[in-house]
Amino acid sequence: MSINLKPEPNKRELRTFRGVELRAQQEDGQNYLSGYAATYNTVSEDFGWWRERIMPGAFDRAVNNKQDVRHLINHDPNQVLGRTLSGTTELNSDATGLWFRTLLPDTSFARDLLVSVNRGDISECSFAFIAARQSWVEDELTDDPSMERIRQLEDVDLYDISIVTYPAYPGTSAEVKMRSMFPDGIPSEIAQREKRDAGCECECPECLDGDCGNCTDEDCLDPNCRCMRAANWKSRAEMRLELAQAD
């Protein structure tokens, strides 16, 4: 079973892929960098209550329509390696995923990057996108067949591809991951599913909008709310409940 949801427009997302093969080449005195910015059918790590998979063909429209995509370092618009519009970056969607090949500029940061890639110090790619079509399917990795926990990206608009030093979501904090993955805010379809999955009944405006991670009810005692404002949240809630029962 799958549920198709219309994504929220203009919500940019970032994803990082580890272990992709970056290749530095030299042809006719010019330096090129090639590899995969993303791969199809790879199930992501656990993002707390859901995983993600990029479906084959998700990049086809972006490539065929020749969307204006920059090739950056660490998603920094001040460090441009190439651009599809100028022809210095080439993109292709094949059976593996989103392949790129960029003619590197003769700049200090591009030369430094080339050294780091050849040494193996930098080996991760990332891409920025807006989901144009998606679906949620049952996660065969769980014991509960009623849970639909895999988000399938079926069609995306591309903003940029990037060579990255660190993953887009470092550390183990769910809040840090979400902030890193969704720099423009969590898309409503994900926030609403999170609220429904958690069973949160908090009545603050943020929770009603599905954004439990930004719950504004300072007295919230809902054990299913994902506000995570402090590490001792649950103990504070239990203490308040005990005081209320004592009265």
C-alpha cells in the first residue's frame, strides 16, 4: 500500500550520500571531476521514524528539462565549480542514479579540492532539491505492517549538487538532522505524518500544524509530543503529573 502526497512547494531539502566514487581526471590540460551525486533504490539511515528511498527516474525530468543546476562545494554559492546552464557541468540520470561530470575552473578553491579528492580526504556528495512527487509505502524493515515509514522520492527539482566535507546531518541529534536536512523548514507532509505517527494531541499552533519539533506549549505534558526542548523533558512532565495527582 502507498499513499501519494502533493509536496509543499519551495521547501528545499538536502541529502548526502556516503561512499560514492569521485573521480578526478585530466584531459587536454583540463581538470574534470565526475561521480554520482545520488543513487537510486538506496534506503537511507533511520531518520527517527522514517527512512527514504530515491526511486529510479526521479532525476529524469530535471535532466531532460536542462534545469539550471550549480555544482558547489559544501552548498556554498561562493564556491562554484560548474553550472549546467554554462555547460561546465553535465548531468545524466542512468540506472545507478544522478551522474555528473564537471570541468573544474582554474581557481584556488578548485585546485585545493582536487588535491583533497585525490588524497581521499573528501569523498561525499550531496544535492539540494525540492520534492515534486513522492509516496509513502510500508516499511518492510518494521514488524508493524500498518506503519508506512518509507518516503519514496519519485520526481524532484534540482537546485545544486555539491562536494561536501561532512554529511548533511552530522551527529545523532534528531533536531540537528532535521534542521540540516530541511534548511527551509520541514515540509508539511512530513510534519503532519510525524504528528499522526506520534499520536500527539498537544493543541499549540505548531503541533496542530504538524510541527511538533517546534512545540511552543511550555506546559506540554503530552508523552507523544516530539518537542524535545530539553533532555529532562520527560522527567519534568512526570514530576508535574505527580504533583497534580497529589493535589
